[in-house]
Amino acid sequence: MAVVDKNRLARFKADSAGAADFIKINFLKFDSNLLRLRILPGQEPGNIEKDFYVKTMLHYGAVPSNPRQYIICPKTTDPKAVCPVCNEVQRLKANASKFDEAEIMRLKAKPRYAIGVLPRDGKQADEICVFMAPKQVFTQI
């Protein structure tokens, strides 16, 4: 059973006072009617904290029961953070077996860019959404 630190619990309660629930993020869902997107501008273009995108690193395939489920790599926000999935990838790279290459490619962190968009067509027309763009798409913007 997990042990809860009383100081940490008190800080969490103080930080979340008045917050009844979490903010629901509306992710973009592609459909056949979606033809046009408007990319929303950032608050301060060029400022890494307030630009029009946020770079994240995601691990796909780390959840055996749901391979499409992704895990946000803790190293996204703190390069010194410990990530068990990255540690497993490093362990597999050290063995360097040809059978492990597919596993390494499947588990390694992949960059995704969270971009605020406004669909002009489709089911989510005129709703602000977040588009998780892969690197190939992001470089075309």
C-alpha cells in the first residue's frame, strides 16, 4: 500500500482548493468532412513558453492491455527526470539484439506537438481543439 506524505497531501489540497474537477481537453478527431483547420496563434510567438505549440515526448505501446494508449515521458518537462520506459529502452540498446530492434522502435519516445486548432468543417466545427501533430506534419506547418 502507498504511503501518503502529509505535507504533500496538504500542499495538494491547498493548490486544488475550489477546483471541483479537471479541465477536459478537447482533442481533434478526424472525420471525412474535416477539410480545413485554422492554427491558433500563440500568446508570444518565438517565446518557448507561449508559442503556438508545445513539444511533448510520448511512449506508445508501453501499456500491454492497450497498445494505442500513450504515456507522456517525464523527460518532456525535466531532462533529469527518471523514466522507466526510457530506462528499458536503454537496457535493450545495451543488449543490441536484432530481435530487440523492433521493441526499441516501438517503445522509444516519439515527439508530438500539441497545437491549438479551430476546425472549420466537420463535427467539431468552430470548437477549439488540440491537435497532437507528429513530427512529419509539424515540419510542414
